[in-house]
Amino acid sequence: MKKLFYQVLNYALVVLVASCNTTNPPSQDDPMLESQLAIIKLTPEMEKNIFVAPVVDSVVIDYQSNQTVLYYEDELVLCSPTTTDSILSEFAQTEFNIVGSNPYIMLDNGYAIIDWKWSHFQPLSGAYRNAKFFNAKQQLPSYSSNPYRFHILENEEYYLLPLTWQELNSLTSKWEMKEGTRIEKPEIRYINLLDIEKYGNYQKGYKDLKNRFNVLPNDLQTTYNLYVRDKAMCGSYIEEYDKLQSSYVETLNQIINNNDLEKWTQYIK
């Protein structure tokens, strides 16, 4: 509940700023923007090598300028070294068995989405990522790389490691800064799940799953909360969302091949 509260707070603070930068406005009946997918233009190196970001010590916002700055430590990680993220990492490693697998699901024309099971561990997914520290004075407890959900970040940093995804041993691994090569943020477009479902004429979609299981799409925290309440029900949710994600992949490829990607997505340079 705390995470959800901060997501609502973060959105309330930035919705006006984000809306001024969109090329296509998001669906008006989904005001939380909780249901967006990042569509990434991958290079071969990004597809192959482990993609990380520095540890975020704190997230500081200037409310007058609406500028948000990330303060970094000198280590590279997949997720924040906090107690919460340690618990979520253990859950993902045990229940999803994703360590050693590739987080991307490839689409046509070199695009990809991030498998929802990986969303918490890939900073470009747009999922909220925890800062290491938070003192509530001009600080926020978490941040997102998705400018339609959050403030535009002034100093994003991303790195590739000389290791493949198959060589990854743990989601909580840390690397020295000198082990990574800094890269430019790739082209990313954002699409609402509602718009994917509208394009594909779905009879049921993510809102049906959210109402039945009380889980936000692509959100590891609420998935873990369901697991704590009812492991069998969580297993059913995982199976059903995997199927829905496969349907999204088919529809996204239709959007790409019909040259409708620009029309149906939002994009910030």
C-alpha cells in the first residue's frame, strides 16, 4: 500500500509536466498510467549484455523547476540494495527462475519489450525503482524512467557489462563502475495496455486480471503481495498474465507491421 501511495503521489506531482511533452496523449480512462509498456529499440549489444544502472542514493526534486536529479553511488546494479528489493529479488529468483535468462521479448524491426517478470530489474521498463535513502525533504522514495509516469529525469545513466545475461548469477549482484561501459539511452516508445487491447479488439484484458487478483500490471511488489496471501492464486495470475503478454506481443507486431507504431505510442527524444 505504501508503494501504491507513493506512485499516486508521484503521478499527481508530475502529470501536468508529462502531458506537455507527449506526442500522442495517453488514454484518458487510465489516469494512473500504471499500464504502460516500454517498447525499446535494441542494439545487438543491449540484447546480449547485462544492462545496469548506478545505485541511486536519493531522488531530489526542485518543485519550482520540476527538475529531478538522481544522486548516484559508485556501484552498478539491477535493483536497489534495500531490504525491500532483496525480498523481491529472492521472490523473483525463486518463483520466476529468471536468473540466466534474457529479459527481452523481441518484436519485429528490432524492437523489444521487457518480460514483465523482469520489469523491476530493468530500469528502462518504467517500473518504479527504490532509492537507497529517503528523508522526505525535497526527496522522493522512488523514481521511474518513464516520463509519462514521473518527472523527467535530468541525469539518467545506463551501462552495459562485459557479461551476457546467461552469465548472471544473482539479481542482487553488484559491479564496480569501471566494469561497465556507459551508453546512450536508446529510443523508447510507451504504449498503454488499454490501447494494445483496443487495437487487438480484446474481449478481456489486464483490468480483468487486476480486478480478480488485485495486482497491478508489471508490478513486482503487488505480485509478491498476492504470493504472500495465496501462493496458488499467485501461480494462476502468473500463468494468465504470461498468456496475456503473449497476446500483447502478437498485437504489437501487428502495430509495427501496419506502420501504426508512431500513431499508437508516446515518445520523448
